[in-house]
Amino acid sequence: MLDKLAQIEARFEEVKQEIIDPEVMNDMRRYKALNIEYKELDKIVAKTQEYRAVLSNIKNSKNILENESDDEWKEMAKEELSELMPQKEKIEDALKILLIPKDPEDSKNVVMEITAGTGGDEAALFTGDLFRMYQRYCERKGLRFEVTSLQEGTMGGYKEAVATISGEDAYGILKFESGVHRVQRVPKTESQGRIHTSAAKIAIMPEAEEFDVELNDSDIIKETKTASGPGGQSVNTTYSAVVLTHKPTGIRVSMQDEKSQLKNLEKAMKILRARIYKVEMDKRKQEEDAMRRSMVGSGDRSEKIRTYNFPQGRVTDHRINLTIYNLMGILDGDLDQIIEQLRIKENTDRMQAGE
């Protein structure tokens, strides 16, 4: 392990020099990649220094036990060793996790789309519950949660809700949430107290930079129209709504939340770029079959990943067979236990795949 850590320390010094090179600073793509690498290597180097200090102390203690004749000194060395050995094991475990090759997408920001599925009005209400849950979770984690677009349901909630989430490792934290989320409860519209099952689909997409996805104007059909739905005087009078269609993929994005056509176009382009990037990313990941099979879940939107059962007050994540009886706390953003277990499972599987 020490040889590998020495190589990482050498690479860290290289990156430190490259990052202040004027040529590199003029190449935004390379500069950003080096910044991300620097942050990751910095964590490993700091832990390596801690590891070397513990190893040095262990060596000194063993040297005292072997060569010192004073019983008091020997006793002190024994006590120190009994504390240092568990520290060594703990640091080694931490280093093994840090040395796992990270998903390069983990550091990216996120475009989150939540869409009401089966269940009609109840599904829209559930979509609203999930949107609020992630909003609260991001507040807890110090992630910035920006509402991009909302399509309200007829009885509350949302038919579709889109948000941009930014912060350190935003995609790495939230990527496990892609899939179908089910709810089992008595809807407000149910007069006989029967439990219904509804669903919402969640797509977590890494936000793509302009240099990640090259979009040619000739590949995009841009349409403008008057906004529809509740609003001020500008609704149905100005052509502020924007519809973009990407001809090569058929991906279509509609945006009308802003009164300004330019702002709607900016938002629509951001979502279009993220969706195209997700398609390309999925293609790449499908080629890594061995790694894909070792992951927690594919994140496919058709995969049922979690059930929120109101009568029993439980939430079950089906990928890791984890059930927690704290439904209201989870809906209030207390997702740490679930996401942490999913990240541990991913790290464990990555280590096994590496071995």
C-alpha cells in the first residue's frame, strides 16, 4: 500500500504545479478536471501523512520493547502499542475506501426531475412530497437547491417538478435516487378508507457543462409560444414559452416558468444538455458490464427502488433490503441512513470488483 500511496503523493505534487500553470488556467476543461483531481488527492495525501505518523510511532514503540531494559518504559510502550494498532487498522480501512476509483461524474451538480406516475391526483401529491423531501435533505447537507420548473397538479402537488442541485459531490450523493418510488396510503380523495398504491419517477442527471456536450444549432428545433396556465398579464400575450427538440436523439424540453423568453431558453438548454449527457453516460456505462453488475442498482427510471408505506410508518429500499420505521422523518429530509447504506454497498462492490 505504501508504494501506491507514494505514487499518489508524487501525482499530487504534479497536479499542484499544473494547476497554477497559465496555459492550463486558460483551458477551462483541463483546469476544472485538475481542480477535481486535486481535491480528491488532497484527502488521500492528508490521510497518508496520518498513516505514516502512526507507523512511525508503532516502530518506535516496538523498538523500545526490543531494546529497552527499563520495565517502566516497556510498560509505556505496550500501552501505546495497544492504542496505535487499532488506529492503524482504522486508517487502513479509510485509505482503502479513498483509493477506490471514483465515478468521475460524482463531483458534478445535479438536474433532478420528478414526474407523477400511476395514481392520478394522488401521484401528483406524492411527487410534491418527494420534491419537498429532497429540498429539506439538501438543506441538511448544505447543498443548494434551485427550483427550475413546476407543473402543478389539479388537486395539489406536481405533475412534474425539476430542480438543479449544486454543491460538493452532489451527483455522488443523490445518484442512487433515480428510479420509481412507490407510496401506499389512503388518499385524501378516498371516502372508504382504502389504501392505494401510487408512484413517481425520479431521474437524477449530472449537470453537463457546455464543453461536456457539443450542441449544434442545426440539430435543435426551437419553437416559441405563449405561456399557458395561471399567471399575470404576460400569459397568453407574449411568446415567452420555449420548446426545444434535439433532432439526433428526439429529446424534447418545454420551459415556460419565466416571463423572459431568454431565461426560459437558458433553463431549457441546461435541461436539454443534461438529458443528452445522461444518454451518452448510460451508453458508456452499459459497456462496463462487469462493473455495472456490481453496482447497487442501474438507476433506470423503470426500476422500483423504494416504497413509502403510511399505514405501517415504514420506508423500504428494495435494492439493499433496508426497512426503516421513520417515514415522517424521512419525508422531512432525514435520508442519511438510506443514502449512507447505499454508498457503503457501492464502495464494497467496487472494492470486490477491483480485487
